[in-house]
Amino acid sequence: MRAALLQMTSVDDPAANILQLAGLARQAVAEGADLLLSPEVSNCISNSKSHQRAVLRPEAEDPMLAEMREFAAKEGVWFLLGSLGLLTDDPDGRFANRSILINAQGEIVARYDKIHMFDVTVSEAETYRESDGYRPGTQAVVAETPFGRIGMAVCYDLRFPHLFRELARAGAEILTLPAAFTQVTGEAHWHPLLRARAIECGAFVLAPAQTGIHPTEPNGPRRTYGHSLAIDPWGRVLADAGTAPGVTCVDLDLTEVAAARRKIPSLTADAPYAAP
């Protein structure tokens, strides 16, 4: 199979992001991709909850989802919308950060709501409280595809290895990790953590990322790290998209998953122990 990582610089205008993603998707199809993957919050990056409430839509009305479903059906490709910010009917008004897998008929075959919220203090000048605006999901997801089983995760989930172990033990051969990693944390942790998840699970990791400077209000621009990565089950980096928006294609051989797990069967070698 050929996967295409679509690296974006999303802004706070969903219409502009649809145009950007559609252009990347057309390029990916021209390059022979079977599975297209976009980053976290492909439809809108914003620091303003009031702005998000004004421009975000429920899943059934989201224009990016509608357009990419039509695109997938027309081109006969699978499409992982890495995640969308979506309105919900939650009483507290929080949004969903939802990863959506679309098949080659344009049908939604899997949904995953990000479980781990990015509530961190990177520095005195850089603090995030994702849980203020987004409500966490509660269900891990593995999806069946013609290419293999896909275990779905989003961004900050990367720091919780037990989630990926459970996905792999449930049969996931490909782990998807769409992200909008900050510049500071990306430089320090992006590559080693993604390689670790691939090695621990004996799985391919596909991680499409946001990149560059995102003009947002009211707190000024946000900078993301880029470097969309594809990693094989032995932990080798197959592709690194660098920092420019664009399309990075990579060919995957799923027989490598079984081979890696035969060599190091750690997913089935748990030993009992007492907690410290």
C-alpha cells in the first residue's frame, strides 16, 4: 500500500483549510496514494473558544468532512481526517477532537475521539489547557481496512504508551498519530517517542503533522513542529516531511509487522509483578 502524509498549516478559517487540504489530496492521488492522512484539527486551529463556536459545526454538518467523503468516493481512496474540531451537544459546550476514517466509497468506517487532553505548561509563556475547550474521548479504536488493521490515536496520546500497546494487542498493524505538536516539544520528543511506539508495538506508525506559524486570535500566532513521519515496525524512519506544507508518500509492506513481532514477541510476553 502507499500512504500519503498531508502536512498542513491550518488557520482559523475552515473554508481556507478545505482548499488547502483538497489541493494536497489531489497531489497525493496523482502520486498513487491508497490511503491519505491529514493532521490534527485539519479544519481549524484557533485559540478562541468564541471563534470556534462560531465556525465549527457538528459532524453531520462539517464541510471539510463532507468534501473529503465525496473526494474519497470519487477517487476510490481511503482517507483519515486526522482530526476535526466538532461541535457537540455536551451540556458544558465543549468540542470533540475527532479522528475520522473514510473508506473508498466515501463512508465513515471509524471514529476516535482523542482521549488524552493537552493540559501542559511548556514554559512560563506557553501554556495549554485543551480540556477547557475539548472533552476527552473514552473509547480506544481499531479499524479494519483492506491494508491492515489501523489503531487510531491523536497527538498528546503519544505520551501514553499503554494505549498503543492495547491497540497493538487488539490487532493494530498500523498506528495513526495525527498531530499539532508544538515547536518546543516537537524538537525534543517527536522523533524518539514515535520511534518508541513503533518499536514497542512492532507496528507501522503514520504521523501527519501541522507545521509552521498559524495566525490565530486573540493570543497571537501558534507555531507547530511539522516533520510528519512514517516509521516501520523496527523503528526505522521511512519518511520525514520536514517543515514545509506538502505531500509525503511512503510504501508499506505489512508483512514486516509479523516479522518484527516474531523477532521480539514482547506484546505476548508480559510477566506478573507487584507494584512498587
